[in-house]
Amino acid sequence: MSVPSGDTKESYYVVSNPQPQADRDLVVLFAGNSQTKPGHKPGPKIVDYYLLHHVLSGLGTYTCAGRTYELRAGDTFLIEPGTLINYMADLHRPWHYRWIAFQGEAAARALRDIGLHSEQPIVRSGRTRRLPMLFQDVQQAFQDRSAGAGLKAQGCLQLILAEFADTLKPEKTSDPKATAGSDRTVQQALHYLTAQYAEPITIELMADTLGYNRAYLSALFKAHTGVSPVTFLLRLRLDKARRLLRERPELTVEQIASSVGFQDPLHFSKQFKRHYQASPTDYRSSLR
């Protein structure tokens, strides 16, 4: 509903999730938008859910955890449950913003993972069309009251958080030994390799997927693990193969080679013998 005032441009609209399911670990509760009046100031107050406000136009300030932030179009601010906050529209150029309220343990994990919290509650994404449209899509889904409104809103929220993750990710550095953000980068590489070792992946493909130069990523990986990504992948594949040789006697050597990412069974056998001083067949025979 719109709320008229002395200033005809002032408006307020909010719509709730027609089918909220509180037992889910991520649920969008409601969404809305408002063209505020000059000096509009909610709070100081606390809420018991998460709130994201995305500024469409105008200016304002947001105070959280003892710090005050000046915000403009393209900025988003997070309100965490139980955190004392207040925010105020500019006296001359009051802001117009959209908001989404949500809750759930998955929401807490996602925000923590991307580094958005009361100590860093601001995302400055600039004037992009994608974010305002995603906020609007959540509101529209609730207005339509379709059977999938809640799921659509959840999907939009996850896309919004993904946009924030890209904006907040640490800048890449050319120094392989730099510690800022490097642990996370190596963990991403380790997860990539351990999850896809059986696929025909390459280090070049991994570096491209993660958004890093191959030489930089390889140097960073070796600085943290003591081995190169190529060596790590080879050892991982051979270790998985050795386990299959022990536990799956019905599988042939060729089938095992293919199962752990070796396209050439002969190359697999050579690498296996080089590392374990026995061919795959001899190793399996020794177990009997």
C-alpha cells in the first residue's frame, strides 16, 4: 500500500511471503520499497531477522556497531538480527530503496562466507541494473502469490548474495606468499581438485574457473601445501586408485584407471608403479 503525506512523492509498499515455511534453513519473509521523506529516521532499533536495503536513488546514512556509513545509489546495507542500528535519509535528497527480509541458518552461513556482517555491513556495487531487478523480482513473486513464490524469492536472494560475493572478494595479488585471502584461494583449489579428480580437468582449466593466472595459482598452492597442483592431483588419483584396487576386486585395472581420471591405462600403470614400486596388477595380487 502507498502511504500519502505532505510530500506526494513519499511512498511505502511491503508484501509478505504468501507461503512462508519456517522450518527451512533459508526463507524470505517479506519485501518492499519506499521513497522516504527528508530526514526519515527509523530507530535506533533491533529486528529479529536479516534485512537487506538496496539504495536506488538519493542519499542517507546507516549506523551500525558504532560506525556511520554514508550511502548513495548502488549501495546496499545489511541489518543483522539483534543488532542495534539506525538509518536516516538525507534532508535534501532522501533515498529511495528496496528491501528484503529473511532468516535461516543457511542465510547466516552465506553471509558469513561472503564477509557481510555487522562489522562490514556495506556492499558498494555501483549502478547496476541486475541488483535492483532481483530485489524487484522478489517483491513481484510475492505480489503474484504463485505456488512457487517462496522458491523464486529464495533463488533471487541467493543470486543477490552471489553478486555481493563477487563485489566483496579480496583483490588478487601477484605475491604468492601474501596471506590476505590466500588461504581461501588454496581451499577453493583443493576443493576443486578433490571434487573433480575423476574428470578430465587440467590446472589451466582450474585456474581459469577460479579466476586466477595459472602461474600465480600454482605458486600460491605450492607455498601452502608444499606440492604443485599437478603433483597433488596425481597423488590424489593414485591414492584413490590404490583404494579401489583393495576394495573393488571386481573392477579391472582399466576400469579403475578411468574411474580416477586416467584416460590411458598404460600411463596409469606406469605412474602407479613409479609411486608404489609395483604395478596395479602386482599390488592387487600382493593383497591376496
